[in-house]
Amino acid sequence: MNSGVVQSVKWLQRALQAMGLYKGAIDGNLGTGTLLVASSVNDNDAVVAAIIDRRRAFLRALKIWSTFGKGWTARINGVRAVGQAWATGLARPK
């Protein structure tokens, strides 16, 4: 979502933390702790939804939301659709 690898890992860590699964630091490091927790998740669709919800909340809080919000919403919705299709096995990553 145009945030880079480190920020993507932070979104994952925040989502896992909000689900009560991750107790480590939100540091953007895809280390053993993050990987162990992520691999233990049974509901990947819920993880995708949690990441997207947090991303949307972050973007909505930006001062420039009124200018770019419509486009960002379209992008977020697209990412959610693809991510959830991958998470549920309805589509394969390209």
C-alpha cells in the first residue's frame, strides 16, 4: 500500500497485537516472534481486515484526507478484496 516493507510489517504487527496475539515490539522487523505469531493465525481473513481497518483509520486522520480520500478508499478497497481472496484461498498471489 505504498508504505514500504518496514511499515507493512508494522501494520501486520499492529493487527496481530489488536487481535491479542502479538506481544512484541511494533518495530517493523519480520523476526522470529512476528513470524511465529503470524503462522499460528487460523483466520487470515481477519488479519487482512484488521490491517486494512487500521490503515484506513490512519489515512482518515491525515489532514489531506479530503483531497485524496476518495482515491485512497478505492485503493484500500482493492487491496482488501485481493488480500481477502488470497487469505481465503479464492485466488493465488501473482
